[in-house]
Amino acid sequence: MNALKLSGVFLCFAASLNFSSLLRAQTPEWIWHDNRGAAPADGEVRFFRRTSIVEGRLTKAVLTAAGDDHVRIFLNGKQVLENDDWQKADAVDVTVEIKPGENVIAARGQNDASFAGFIAKLDLSLKGGNKGTVVTDTSWVSSDREAPGWEKPGFIAAGWTPARSFGKLGAQPWGDVMAGAIVKGAGASKQATPAESLATLPGFRIELLRSAQPGEGSWVSMAVDNKGRLILSPQGKEPMLRVTLKDGKLEQLEPLDVPVTGAMGLRYAFDSLYVNGRGPQGYHLYRLRDTDGNGHFGPPELLCKWNHGHGGDGEHGAHGIVLGPDKKLYIVCGNFVDVPDDLSPNSPHRNYADDIVLPRMEDGHGFGAGKKPPGGFVACMDPDGRNVELFAAGFRNTYDIDFSPDGELFGFDSDMEWDWGTPWYRPIRINHIVSAGDYGFREGTAKWPNWYPDSLPTTLDIGIGSPTGVKFGTGAKYPAKYQQAFYVMDWSYGRIIAVHLKSKGATYAGAFENFVAPKSLREAGPKATLNVTDLEFGKDGAMYFLTGGRGTQSGLYRVTYVGKEPTDIQMEAPTIWPAVKTRRLLEAFHGRQDSNAVEFAWPHLSSPDRWIRYAARIAIESQPVSQWKERALNETNPDGALTALLALARLGDKETQRDLLKALGRFPLDNLTEEQKLAKLRVIEVSFARQGRPEPDLAKLAVEKLDRQYPAKTWPLNRELSQLLICLEAPDVVAKTLDLLAKAQTQEEQIHYIISLRDLKSGWTMDQRKTYFSWFNRDRSQDKHWQALVQWFNDVGRGYSDGASFPKFMANIRKAAAAALSDAERAELASVIKGAPVTPRPPLVQRQFVKEWKMEDLLPELDRVSKGRSFEKGKQAFNDAQCIACHRFGNEGGSVGPELGAASSKYTRRDILESIIEPSKVVSEQYQNTTLFLKDGEDVTGRIIDEDRGKVVVVTDPLKQAQREINKSDIKERQPSKLSPMPEGLVSILTKEEILDLLAYMESGGKANAAAFAGGN
């Protein structure tokens, strides 16, 4: 036993008792393997069994256990309980797991240090009032070796010996660890969202096949093996599960005995299971093989290390795995994974940078602070993990990818929801992922717009949400349209979206519709929670999908077509259009020097198809600059020249800049189309970003030519011109930009001009300074937004709200602008810089302590949240419990914690209550603090908001914005904090009725007309 560490024990009951022998009161005992009299060793693992016979009709069964240090308990081969805290037992309702007749209880125990043991009891109730208890004592048998099937019925425990008792419940040093144990599942069934509450398209049917039970975890990824079985992975430490199906029903569910858990990417290929998961060497890519065909995988083989060996775990880590038509593995990683160390020199994607001319501002909460390009990426490799190439990048956090029937790769990328209301917000999007593609994600304010020619645009914007699994319908027993669809999942709003793609030159265009969604998606009030995480198509042609994630209730569902349209259609071989063939020929030169590349690719730099021009440029960039520099400087076709000069801006040195800018002069902006104008401005930006500010004569000439175009008639042109002229400190740029600010129709455009001007020190009058700072003090209630943004909110049944980082961005922009002033200017502008008084939140009412609420106090009352509640009392409780201080709700509240406007679409009522009562049980990495262990013995915990080679900046008190700068050389170690920034006990000042009103208020999304408030007071 180690009070600072947690332990686990797996018990296996093997002595046989019938129920009649259990009717007397019994006290459980702390037991462990005898070890032939020797003391338990640090880290040792022991196994235990007992068999009990239950006769009669069971009405209730509750299992309670604690392990010193760890215990996992199985009933009839299925894990039902895990305890890692010897000081506090866990309890679980296992009524559905007990069967008439013989039942096997099995457990595995692990000791960390010092004392070892576990204690358990199984309380049984029969119809008629009879009760009994199975307890841990010396009638159990144990072993120091793990044998196949040791936890299952039918196992013969030959050689197992009686367990040794170390004292009854209450004995020291443990005490009464079972006092107050909460029975999980009490007051709320462990059932996934019913299929009846979900909507799908006409002719389709949804079935719920199984709800995850205690010990089975919260499911986040899935694969289909060579026998058509489903393999499911929980997000936590629970074992992976293998599901055998028969006639569309679940025939068997069995845990896999493999030392890899928490997988966020699974793929069965080459008679192997590839796993991005937490294994013996950390969270990396592993391969599991069943070499003898007995259904059991051998030891995991490490194929690829993520993050320089530190591991690629987390929700922004290493994710989906797919097999390409070239028989390579393609793996997508989120923006918190660095590119692998052993990249092939032939990688298609290289030469990436922020490529912006004005300094980027990091996210106000520090999420992703300090992270450099390329962002999220797709890597490809041989089946044995060799020859790793960086295929494409510039994503935020694509969770999954898949190949279309014609061999093209697609993904579904996430947004940064904290950016809502800013010009750098990018919606969740479908991306056609091609060789060397850069899709423009950069951290903070540096994100690229769709029109940059050194990136590739989105195929289809979906809106707001949280992308998870994706899959093409290839092979589905669906009508033709839906066999060809690309299915993508939105975790936040419970949508499976069918994307219908159509060829468009060398790429695709698309439209989408909701394929599966809660019926309540657009209704006021609580939503049916459908946290969709992954999907596959089975060998029966049906869609199987999972729900789960972040500890939420999981379910396995099946979607079949029962309509009248034919489904046994022989799909024609996909047509590879000429533009696609051309693009692929160009892609063959990516990352590889070839003497034929320049001649072949050069004409395609002038292609009217942007995707072909992009592929041709990468083919050119893969060759030595000396082979094509002069040709780029002398090209006469506008499209070809601008594309070639973009390549030269990316790869040429400072000495090249003068020639490059002069070459651009052959293409006056007045003679170009808007697309060409944007391309020319982008070449200038990239040159300035990579080659530096031009020499004075060139800078003066650039100002003269660009200033004549500013302001332009369109938002994209004004965006680029403003940035370049501010970078060049053009004399009239302040006046022209403030004029555009006054005329801007949307909040997003206004913010662009405000943030672009923030660091500019010259060219201001005092009146212009006052105009600038007065913008921060205006009434924003009537601000308009981009029409598409508002529609995206409407699509998921909620009103618009600014993102969680919006207030921080505004404060940081104002602060930066003030820092650019002289002391005299700062003094004269003090009152306008400070701004109007912030509208105070309702005052906190000093309230008396009511009760330290526990889950068991409130779970039986949850059904009462649905009707007769008070909107006003719920809103007041939201304030009194200080929720509003940290959480955005609509356009009010703080931004320290998660935005709660859509909480009911992401989490069940029980989940929301559990987050309030037990805030540290599940902590999203977006809000997780980091503990820095310093060399002088001090520990510093907070959120890292900035980091460079020499220092780390940590917010230690988000409400007071207390920051601390720490030298990296002073840090010994860093670890994610297991404690939520949200303290426990915030609702201890509320009555039970007020807590129910609070839950109703949160579920309503702030809508007073929600059904829960009908008849309330």
C-alpha cells in the first residue's frame, strides 16, 4: 500500500458455494496470495477466483470492492468494476450480470508498494426477501500466474492455493473503506440513447444493439477484423472488446487480453490489428498479430513513435489509420503531435511555415500556444512502419480519414470553437487530402483563408461541431446514392452526416444532409445525447456506429436500409477524369528529384485548375532551385508566372527577392482577375515573411503600387492589402483602414482591421488613436456576423454566441495596442484606453451552506428536471454557484471553463450532474492544467499560455489572470494535472430544488420557453 499511489486488484472466486450457505451475515476480509510466507513484492500481480451458485429469482446484486493498490473484478468473464483507491471502495449494480446457477467472480490484483490486498463483497437479494452475501475470505483460491480463461466459467484452477487473510473489514491500516460507497448506476440506468429518439432518412432503420456496462468503458474507435467481428476501444484504461455478430445481432462480446488501451485509431489489415494506443512504450503506433490463429493476439510490436518518443495521446493526438490503394498505411494526427523524427527525405510535404507578415497572437487561453506548423498531418508508411513520409498537413484536429472508391483521400477537420466571432475562425470542413497538400491551419490568429494559393481550399464547409469518425459507404447494402456517400460524424451535436461528392476538375464539390441525428436537434430545451465517435460498415452491408468519449455512456448501433429502392446494385468502376489523371502524374514527382519533372510540370503551372497548378508547383519545388529559377523570373503567362514566383518566394534566398519583386511588376494589379490579384499579393506576403522586409527602394515602390489599390471593392483584397501596407508602414494606411473599420458590415471584418493595426507605432494622429480605442467601448449588441456563421448555429438548433477566447482576444489586442503608444500618448488616452465600466455581473449573494451533495442524493431526482422547473431560479443558481464566473453561456459569462450553451447536446443529464459534483472525474485536455515540478522543490500548477525555447508562461489563477514566467532550465518535470480547475462543492449552497432548476436552465440553452419551465414558478 502506498498512500500516494493507487493500486488495482483483479479477483477471481473459485470455491463453490450455493446460495443457501450465504444467508448468514458475513464480513469481508482483506486477502492476498500467500506467497509462501514472503511479503508482497512491489509491482506484483496476483489472481483470485470463487464460484457461487445462485438459486431462485434474483432481484438485486451489488458488488463492492477496494484494492491495495489496484483491483479489477470480473463476473462470468466480464469486467464489472475497477478500483484504484484502497481508501475508498467502489460499488456497482451487477444485477444483469448474475445468472441462475453457477457464477464465477474473478479478480486481478496489483500491488504498487508495501501492503497488498483487496476486499470485496457481493450483496444478493432474491424475490421473497431472502438476502445473502459473498465475501472475500480464505475460501478463495489464488495464483501468481495468469492462465488463459482464468476469469471465466469452466476454468480448472489446478495448482491454485487458498488465499491468505490479513484481517476483516475495518482492520488497520485500511479502516472501513466500504462506508459510503456509491453504487454506480443507481437512480439511472446504464443505457445508451434509445434508437426511438433518433431520426434518419426515409427507408432507413436504426437499432441499438448494446449499451456499454460498467467496466466496458466509453468507446471511441472501431475496426472490422478479417472475420467480420467488430473491435471496439474505450478511451480509458479498460480493455478493447471484440464483438461477434450474427444476423445483425450481438452474439458475443469479449475483452481482448492485450496490453494496449485507449486507442483512438484502429485498422485491421495484413492479418494484423494496427493500433494508435497506450501500450508498453507509451502512446504510439503498435501492431498486434494472432500468429497461431487461436483468436489471441501476441505481444504488441512498436512500429512508430509519436512526439519524439513522448507519446501521441490525447484528443489532439495520433488518431485514425486507413489502408491506401498503394497498400501503405495512412495515419492522421492532430495538432499536438510533432512530425516523426525519421521522416523519409522523399516526403511530399515540406517547406512549411506560418508565412504571415504581421505577428500572430496566440489563443487567449494558451491552447496550442507556441505550436508551430505544420499543424495536424497525415503520414504514410509501409505496413511494418518503415519509410515514413509526411503526406499532407495544415489540419487542426482531423480524427479520421478514408479513401473513396476512386482512390482519393478525404478527412473531416475540426474548428477552434473558441474563435467564434473572429475573422480567423474556420468551420468544421470536408477536405480532399492530396499529396503535399497544405490546408492552412495555423495556431492562434495565423490561420489562412481559403484563397491562399499555397494552400488548398475546403471541399465543403459543414459548420460548427466536433468531427470524429468517417467512412465511405462502399459495399453498403444501401441505395446507390448512399453507397457512394461519405459519412462523417459530429460528436458535439450527435450528427452522422452524409456528404455527396461530385467530380469538379482535379478535385470535388459536395453537398450534405443529416443521415442520423437526434429528433430534438433543433428543438428548444434538452437534447437527446448522441456522442457519435466512430463507424464501420459490416460484412452484412449495415452501418455500425459507436457513441461515447469523455466518460459518456456508450452504445453500439446498427443502421440498415428497409425501403423499396434496390440495394444489390453492381457499382461501376470509378471514372478517373483527365484532370485527376494529370494531377496524379504531377504528384509522382513530389518529394523526388527527377530530370523530367520541370519540363513536364511547367505548362501545368498555367492551368485554369487551381489543384493542378498546386500539384505542378510542388513538383517544381521538389527540384533544385537552380534548375528553374530563371524560368520563373521570365515566365509571361500570368497564372504560370504567379505560381512559379510563389515557389521562388518559398525557396529563394534574400538575394533572390529583388529579382522576384521586379518580375511581379510585369503583372500590374489592374490587369489581373481577382484570383490573380490575390495570388500576386500572396507572393509578396510570402516573400516578406521568408526573405524579410525589402530594401528601402523596393519597399517605397511597393507602397506606391499597393496604396493605389487600397481600399479595394472586396473583403479578401482589403484583408491582404491592409496587412501588407501596415507591414510596410504606409503613410495613409491608418486613415484608410479606420475608414474601412467604420464601413465594415460584420464584427469579423471589423476585428481584422483592429488586430492588424495593433502594433503599428507610426502614422497616427491623436484623433485616430481615440477612434481606434473607442471601438473597444462600443455597444456590440447590434453587431452583425457573416451570414454563413449564423446559419451554422441555426443548423444545430442554437443561437449564435462568441467563442470562449473572444473576450481574451479583445483584451489582448487592446493591451498590445496600448503597449505600442508612447508614454505621453498613453497618458492622454488613459480614459479611452480604460474604456467604459464593464457591466457588472449580478452580485454574489452570501448564502449559507446547505449540504455537501453526493451523486446518490440527486440521481433519483433527475427525472424531475424535465417539468415544473423555474427558469429564473435556475439562472440565479447559475450565478450563485459561480458557474457564470468561468463558463460562457450565450454571450455572457467567463471563459475559463467549457462553453455551456450546447451542454445538453453533448452530455446526458447524469453527465452534467457528475461534472458538477465530481469535476475531476473527467477533465478535457482543452481545460487541463499542467503541474511543473521545479528543481528547487516547488510545484506550480496552471494553464500554459505561452512557451518558447527559454521560458514557459503559466496562468496560475484564471479568474484573477495571475501569471508566472518560469525559465525552462528551472523545470525538472511536467505532468498533466489530474485535478480539474473547477473546485468541488460549488453547489453546496444550493437546495435540491435549486440544483434541479440549475440543470433545467443549463439544458435549456438559456431559453425561457423550454418545456421544463412550463408550469414552473
